[in-house]
Amino acid sequence: MQRKQASDYQQELLDLYDDYVHLRISRREFALSASKFAIGGLTVESLLAQLSPNYALAQQVGQDDVRIKTSYLEYESPQGAGSMRGYLVQPAKLDESLPAVLVIHENRGLNPYIEDVARRLGVAGFLAFAPDALAPLGGYPGNDDEGRDLQKQRDSEEMVQDFIAAAKLLKTHKFSNRKVGVVGFCFGGGMANTLAVRIPDVVTSAVPFYGRQPAEEDVPKIKAALLLHYAELDKRVNDGWPAYERALQANEVTYTAHIYRGVNHGFHNDTTPRYDQPAAELAWTRTVSFFNATLR
């Protein structure tokens, strides 16, 4: 069966799905609003299934890839959940200390797509660590709907502290060169911005993918170099970009921003129809080059 693309759906439906997955509307509200698109034998449930992640599509680097070593690592987060867990990826050959990258998931826990992103970084020569914010609740439950429900039960400040603890772990890890980058997607993109504000002496560079921007008054705290990826059709997140850019410029923060034309929020996630291969590949190439330039 041919893979579905964003162009196969009306933008209004894609925007409704974005509202649903970001908890701005309920499943019932999505169903009511999306019912007009359920034509030609389609049901609302089948539309939702088509738009939702298919993690069979997510693996670009296999778990058994000989170029990397993977493991799950427990770590302490004394100001957060207490005990946390994440996915650690390192190159198979450790010839020198490695630049380290913290990988931060979306609003649904450490799913297979994010684990694959960590493996891609490992193949590119980075020490990558992807914490699971759902670890205190038993970990990613195996599907995104339950993952979202679980993540909204977490205290937001505790989660910030969990990712701060993970970044500090990477800075002191025995294989780290003490330079830490952060890449995050959606919720994780906002968290990447947050960590750049909260721990400026730990984070050397940050790459938020379509992430919520920090408050303007916090921008002067940022010392990290930033690479910012936005989707042109992502009006919800993009509304905060002009003020953020003004604050970055006013405070002489080093940044590069790209707005990818004609693509939706989540365009890098290769498990849903919102994935846009040309934009995703270009953004990823830029990301790896940026981390090579700032962390090595």
C-alpha cells in the first residue's frame, strides 16, 4: 500500500489532528469536527488511524546495527522524579571522547521514532541519550494515545528537572567530551529551548524542531548556539517566533532559523503522513552539521 502524504488530506483535517494530539480538543471533539471528511467509505476512526504514527515506518537505523551500541540507562533526578530511565546510544568504536546530544521526545514518551533518532546520532558519531519522561509511570506504554494521557499526569517542573539531570549526566559521562547539545521535537523542541535558558553552562548548542519559545525575558540567559526548525503551516507554534527572534537579536544570541515551506508541524517524524521527506532530510543534515560544528 502506498504511503499516505499530507497532500492526501485537507489542511483543515491536518490542523484538527494537530489540535487532538496536542490535547487542545478531545477525541470526541475531533470526531465531531472530522466527520465531514469521512466520505467514500472512510470512517472518522479510519482517518484517525491513517494520521496516527505507524512505527513500522520509523526505523532508519536498526537496533542491531553494528556501527552502534545501545542500552537502557537508569539515572537519578533528585529534583525531578527521583529515578529516571533513558536510551543510551554510542558509536561502536570509541576512539576518542565524544560530543554528546540529549534527545527529547514529543508529548507521549520515548516512542520508537525517538529511539531511532538517537540511533541516527550514534551512527553520526555522537553519544546520544534519550530519556523517557514516562519512566516514573512505567515507561512508554506502547501507543501514543496512552502515552499522551500519561505524560499529562507528570508535573511540568519535575519533567524539566528530569531533563536537566540527563543533560548533566551527559556532560560528565565517561565517554563525553563535556560538550552537550540538545535536540527536541514538539514538546521536546520547547524543552530544548527551556534547557538553553535554565542550564546555560551545560548546554553548548540546541536544536528545537517546531518547539514552543521561551519567555522574552528569559532569552538573555541563553549562551548556547541555536538552530531552529519551523514548519510553514504550523501557525500555532509559529505565532511565537517573531517575538523570539526579536529577543534573540536584541540579546545577540547566536542563532540560525529555517522555516520549511509547505510543511506541517511534525514534518520530521517519518511515521505519519505529515512527514515531508525533503524537508526532514534537509533539516537533519543541517542538524548533524550544526552539532559537528558546535560540539567537536
